[in-house]
Amino acid sequence: MPTIAVIDYDMGNLHSACKGLDNAGATTIVTDSAKEIESADAVVLPGVGSFDPAMQHLRSRDLVQPIKDVIASGKPFLGICLGLQILFESSEEGKEAGLGIVPGVVKRFHHEPDITIPHMGWNQLEFTQPDCALWQRLGEKPWVYFVHSYYVEPTDPSIRAATITHGTQTVTAAIARDNLMAVQFHPEKSSTAGLQLLSNFVELVNQRQLLQV
């Protein structure tokens, strides 16, 4: 049974993400310990809230380098919501530098007559990397649940794993590159599709463990 470290940096309720991973057969550890993050089989970086406080909390706990190291090590890594945005270099939401692991910026939705900001509720994914491990058995154009006012814009569009359309704006909903994956939506609030995604992530971790035996 794989051990997945869920990083605790005071940015949101981690219980629901852990529950979904536990249900998929993982053992989760909620931690801000660099040692536990390093020794885990995989890492999840969730987050709800604003960009600047998130980066301040990560820096105050000396977690920036451990996060970079675990991604560089090749272990499966999943960012969720704010945990996607802080992987980027900067955000229009604040002034702090992001982790800078993914080149690009975080932008605010621009106002249109018929759209709500924040973008809140269910929306359909359009897969741009249909073979991504996270999307297995989700079906075509699954509905998932969002709550966000900002979206990521990667410098390299090939890292996009899925997009959504809100008003006339088509924006990145997920990224994937090698062992690094991150989603803007909340899998733990996304019913069957979200639970399947978390199960797919755990399966990916199990497969990696088998290869290393």
C-alpha cells in the first residue's frame, strides 16, 4: 500500500482529499515535514485560498526546496487547485514569486457580460492529453467541480492536459509532464469522475513501486 504525503501549509481543509486517496487504497500522511515528504511514495499539494499567503506559508516552513526535490526525483506529484497555481512563476493575484517549477503565469478571468467570477460549479473537461494517466476511465468530457477566479497560463502549451471554456475564454484546467500533474478543479468534490481520478493517481503510484521492486 503506497504512502502519499499530503502537504499541510495551512491552506485549506485537507481531510476530503485524504479521504478520496484513502478510499483508493493509499495511506495518507498529512505533514509539513521535509523528511516525511522525501520518504513518501508520492506527494499531493492541495490548497484553497490566495497565492501570496500560500507562498509565504511554504517559505516559512522551508518547504519550497523539498517540493522541488521531490518533483525532480521522479515521484508522482499531484497539485490540486491552488496547489496547481503556485507551481507557476507568478500570479496576477499577488506579488510573491511562485515555485517556478512550471514556466508561465497565473491570470485573472476577464469580465464578460454573462459569466460569473469566481468560476464556480460544474464544467466539462476537454482533454488535450487524452492518454494522460489521470484521465483513464473518466469517459469523454467529464464534468468536474471548480471554484476559482484565476487560471494558469503555461509558457509551453504542450504541458496542458485539459482545458475548460468559461464564457468565451478557453483556459487550462490541468497540466501533466512526466511525473508532475496538477488540476485546477477539486477531485474530492467532483463525484465519480473525481474519485476515479484520485484512484488513477494511486494506481500510478502502485505501478511505479512495482517497477522499482
